[in-house]
Amino acid sequence: MKKIVIDPITRIEGHLRAEVEIDENNIIQEAYISGQLFRGIEIIMKNHDPRDAGLLAGRICGVCTNSHFRAAISSVEDAYSINLPKNGEIIRDLMSLALFLQDHVVHFYHLHLLDFVDVTKALEADPKLTSKIGHKYSLRPYANSHAHYIGIKEKLQKFVKAGKLGLFSNGYWGHKAYKLTAEENLLLLSHYLEALKFQTNISRAIAIFGGKTPHPQSIVVGGITSVADMLNPQRLNDFIFILKDAKDFIDRAYLPDVKLLTCAYKDEIKAGLGKANGNFLSVGGYQFDEENNLFEEGVIYGHDFENVEVFDESKIRENIERAWYDGDNICYTDLNEDGTLKTAHKDDKYSWIKSPKYDGKMMECGPLARVLISYQRGNRFIKPFVDEFITECELELTDLSTTIGRNAARAIESAYISEYIFKFINRLVENIKYYDIDTWSRYQFEELTKDTKGRAFFEVPRGVLSHFVKIEEQKITHYQVIAPTTWNAAPKDLQGQRGAYEEALIGIKLEDPSKPLEVLRVLHSFDPCIACAVHIIDARGKELGEYKIHTSC
Ligand code: NI
């Protein structure tokens, strides 16, 4: 058995280390996933005014700022039983949903695509043929003219002639696992560049209601502060205009590109490459009319899609058996005498990430879980988006539980959100039209309960996010976060149950162990955010709300 260490995994947020053991056929037999960055925002939050929780928690991550900002404020609102006015909820949803689109597009093109696109091979492409391929996956392909592809090719040639590929340097170019044709490479690469503009524009949309992004400022306990923006038709129009543009890109570039990738790698999908344990978790949410949510809540075990159980938050436990915590203390023990990092062993601790479990099981959350659970629970709005994709690509629903399938679920979800986000805008406009302009629930902070606790659960781009707060004498005394990547990148438990990242790597064959491209593909397909994932255990409290923190090592 040979061990390969990849540290750090690049093109993600934060520091992730992967160790894999391969047999004589270069097939992965065991994997250890490790969060290498100690955080500690919970310590900083202690003794602060609960109304500041959002601005402090927003600093957990530089990417997921809005998600933590909102979840922190919501957990404080839950603690004080403060209900939001309708407009406050809708504007928060608009910011969150725009963030889904930003995150998903950036993930696919800028964080993951180069695992599949060989930049150097695109130089051999025939621009005319590239344009033809564009028509294969979309009726109105995005920026698909012959001349456009000539321009992209020239740009690339200039990079190569100058002897530097700029942001495209350091790839495993020429690796045998790259399967796309020269033309397919050029087509996807051209959308890589277009997606940079998408990223800028959608950030502007979030900033319309957020004041700025990243780190929006407009959510306060009880409501939102972007009242003037909400009441200004020009600002609403700006938001709508950007979202229409975003939908255009998603429908004509992102979704067709993922279909292209799915078709090119269908043999790997059918072979189940990148399948994790099949335990899925979603808390649902995003109500767009009186009765319906964008996503359903539920739990699936072991790919048993016919039986979706109801989500029950009391079944969540956090374990630290393999994490660098020991009861109440931090116990970082993995340095050799010379200061280098020890490689992980079965019985060791090897990560700053804890292992949350649901009913004793390691779970996977994220777009794949949301899409599967919503579809299987009969959400009739998401159904046509899923059916269209799997029919066109000749897949079964279970095929989505793979490396490429996770990307498919993310693209399906983006197409779905970019269509239904307009229902949220319509609801807002209807409210305002009928003189409901409330944006804040009035309360006197000094008169609120002094000692209380609260929690908030949200679906955010990478999966289930939960925040828990305990307040004593109007100060935060305990704070705890379980982020989506905490679920997915969890280290093993004492029984040897692997986290989703680890399980998805087992059985993967490496073409060339010195260039472990296949490992990157699997891990990137989850969209890791390690800055989000690492959260310390509370030093004093072993229990927060109904949540038991299991501390035995
Ligand atoms: Ni994050």
C-alpha cells in the first residue's frame, strides 16, 4: 500500500489536506481528509452583544459571508422569539438566492472546471466546429460565434507564446484522464472567461440589498435596513435586470456546459465514480408563495430514494473522536519532532473538523441532497428541471450521486433558482403595492429576556448550515456552528464510518499517482469550504439547546 498526500488542495476556500492509500493497481483503498486551519470565531463572539452576532459570524468565511451573517441574526431572533416582517424575510431570501447563483457558477467555472478542461488542448480547436458543438447542447448557445472562438484562441496563444499561462498555469495538462475534444475544451474555456463577468454582476445584485458584498451589512435583529432600496423602483429594476442576465447565462452556458460534461464522462457516472455513502440531509426552505418552498426537508439513508424520512434536528450529534480536541481542550498532536506533519493513521486524530452525525450516521448535504430530497418528496416545481436533465443525458436519478452528478445537481438547482427567484421579487412588489412596507419588528432590547438560547437552520449553497447561540445577561456566552463542509469533510468516527469526502474517494483509480487529478475531481465536486468547516467545541458547555456534544475520545 502506497500513501499519497495532497496538501493543500487548491482552488477551494481554506486549507484542506488529503491522504489516500492506493494498492498496486493505483486504486484508492483508504482516505483521510483533514481541515488544516484552526479557526476560533466562537471564542471571539463570547461576551459580545447578541445584536453583533451577524457581523462577527460573517467573518467565519470570506465566501459564505452572507450565509453566516443571516444565520447568526436568525439564531438570535429565535432566541428572543422575534418574528420577521414579510419584506424582511423576502429581502433576505433574495440575497441568499443570488448568492446560490454566484457560488454555483464560480464553483463550476473557476474552482472545478480545470479538472476537466485541458487548457493547452484548446489551442488545437477548430472555431467553426466549436460553434457547431455549442448548438448540440443548447438551442441558443451563449457567445457562440465563430469569430468569438477565434478571439479566445488568439488570447490563449498569446499566453502560451509568452511562456506563461497566467491563471491557467500549474495544471496537470496532458493528463490521460482529460477526455474532452479540443473543441469542447475551447467552448468551456470561453465560458470560463464569460463567467468572470457573471461573478462581478451578480455581486452587484447582492449589494443592492446588502449594502456591499462580501460581508453585507443590512441584516439586523428583527429585520433589514435596506428600506430605501426596497422602496426605490430603480433599485428593484437593477436587481431584476442583473438576475435576468444571470438566468440567460445559466440557461445558455452553465446548464448546457454541464450537459456536455455529463455526456463526455457518462461511463464514469454509470460506474458510480465519486459515490459517497448515500445518506442525504436537507432542511428545505425558501417559501415563494403561501404554500410552497423551493426545497423540501428530509433524510435519505443508503441511496434508498423511496423512503425519505422527516428531518428531526434532535438527532444531530457532534463527535470529536478524530478531531484535534480532547474533552474541553485542544490537542493538536500531529507534529513530528522536526515540526513536520505526521501522516494520518486509523486510530489517530487528524483534522480540525469535527464529525457531525445524524442519527448516528455520517451524512452528505448540498445541492445533490436538496435536489434528490425535493424531487422524491414530490416538489412539483423542481421536478421538470430534474426530469429534463436526466432524460436528455440518459441518466437514472441515482446516477446523480457521483462526482459529475454533483455538478449536474448544482446546475439543475441554479436553473431552477434563477427562474423562481422572480416569484420572490413579485411577492415583494405585491406587498409594497398594498402598503405593507414594514421591514423591522419593533422591540426594546432592554426589555427582552435576559437569559435565552436559539438556533437557526438554513440551506445555503454548499448545504445545511446551523448556528446555535446561548445568551446570558444579554451577552453571548456560547456559540456554535455546523457548516455544510463540516458534514461533508468530516473525519471518520470510532466505528470507522467515513465522512462523505472520504467515502467518495474509495475505489477511484489513479492514472498517474504523481498527478492525482482524480482526487481533485472528487473533492472539488463537493465545493469544499474549509474556512467554514472548522469550529471549536465549546470549552465550558457540553450541551447547547437540545444538542448534545459528545466529547469522549
Ligand atoms: Ni465558507
